[in-house]
Amino acid sequence: MTLDAKIPAGPLAEKWSKHKFNLKLVNPANKRKYDVIVVGTGLAGGAAAASLAELGYNVKAFCFQDSPRRAHSIAAQGGINAAKNYQNDGDSVYRLFYDTIKGGDYRAREGNVYRLAEVSVNIIDQCVAQGVPFAREYGGLLDNRSFGGSQVSRTFYARGTNRAAAFIRRLLRIKPPDTSWQS
Ligand SMILES: Cc1cc2nc3c(=O)[nH]c(=O)nc-3n(C[C@H](O)[C@H](O)[C@H](O)COP(=O)(O)OP(=O)(O)OC[C@H]3O[C@@H](n4cnc5c(N)ncnc54)[C@H](O)[C@@H]3O)c2cc1C
């Protein structure tokens, strides 16, 4: 069997941005004519479903648990790394790329990891817009911490234990579970 990740050709830093630019756009008026099936309702599927629906596509999201809130994503608790360099401690897209490749024992696909580092900056903004309750400093700015052995503080995190579940619920517009019977 051949494993083909179909990573676009070209220089490392341009592979995905060039590929994306070369894709044909869908006319906004035609988006509602497309049904998109998203399999999985963890953070990846949930965010994809919400983003596609926001763009105007008809989205159907599926999972195999009894509730989307049971996706493995609710276990995540450390936070999301992004090269925003809010702390002015020397972070950059290239440094996040380098740290991620090294952290993955040089086994990850470099083109995809570069893209991850590149879009990490926008993903935080997207998450905030979609309702992720990231921890904030007293003045209201997003807080960062150093996590996973990195020398810069680039981790955006949430305080509390059940934030990922709340995010998935919010993405997929699920009503919170009825716990009134417990009291
Ligand atoms: C304890 C713990 C802590 C972690 N901490 C962090 C952290 O701090 N930061 C970080 O970035 N990452 C962290 N991770 C990793 C992170 O949680 C996962 O990489 C991420 O949540 C995966 O998200 P996902 O949406 O791809 O998959 P999942 O959340 O696993 O969702 C998979 C979805 O696919 C569905 N599915 C699967 N098979 C089928 C099928 N056959 N038919 C239909 N649906 C199907 C499932 O129902 C589910 O909805 C942590 C992981 C764990 C376990």
C-alpha cells in the first residue's frame, strides 16, 4: 500500500497557501445548493461543520457516540499553541514549525506542520469568534502560558475542566444536558 498524503508541490512555506489560491471559489449564492457531510464532531469536525454552515453550505454532522459531547476532544486540557508572539518572547511561525517538527521526533509531514504553524495565528481568532472561553488576563487580553517544554509562552488555554465540551456544544448548537432531575 502506498501512503500518499497529497501534499502540494513547491517551497515549504508556499505549498498550502499556493494550493489554496489555485482552488476554484464557490459563488456565495450557490453554496446553499451543496450538502456537506462532516464525519466526526470533536473539535476538528465541530469547527469544520460550524465554519461551513456559517459560509452557507447545508451541513450534516455525524458521530458514533450517543452525543457529540462525547468526542475525545473533551479530554484536551493543556491549550492550543499559536505563533501570535503576544508575549514578545521571540516566537514566530518558523519557531512554532521547528518546535512542532522536533516535538514529533522529526516524523511529522513538514508541509502540513508548516501550514499548521502558519494558520495557528488565525485559528485563535476563529476560536474566539466561535465562543471558546480562553483564559484572559485581568485587563481582558488573552492569556498565554508556556506548555509542553517550549521556551516561549504561546499556549492559549481555558481555565476550568469542561470547556472543550462547552465549545463543542456551542459549535453544534446542542442544548446543555437536562440535569434538573438530579436536584
Ligand atoms: C488527556 C488528553 C489531553 C489532551 N490535551 C491536549 C492539549 O492540551 N492540546 C491539544 O492541542 N491537544 C490535546 N490533546 C489531543 C487532542 O485532544 C486531540 O488531538 C483532538 O481533540 C482530536 O480532535 P478530533 O476532532 O480530530 O478528534 P475527536 O475529538 O476524537 O473526534 C473524533 C470524532 O469522530 C467520530 N467518529 C469516529 N469514527 C467514526 C465513525 N466510524 N463514524 C462516525 N463518526 C465517527 C467520533 O464520534 C468523534 O465525534 C489531548 C488529548 C488527550 C487524550
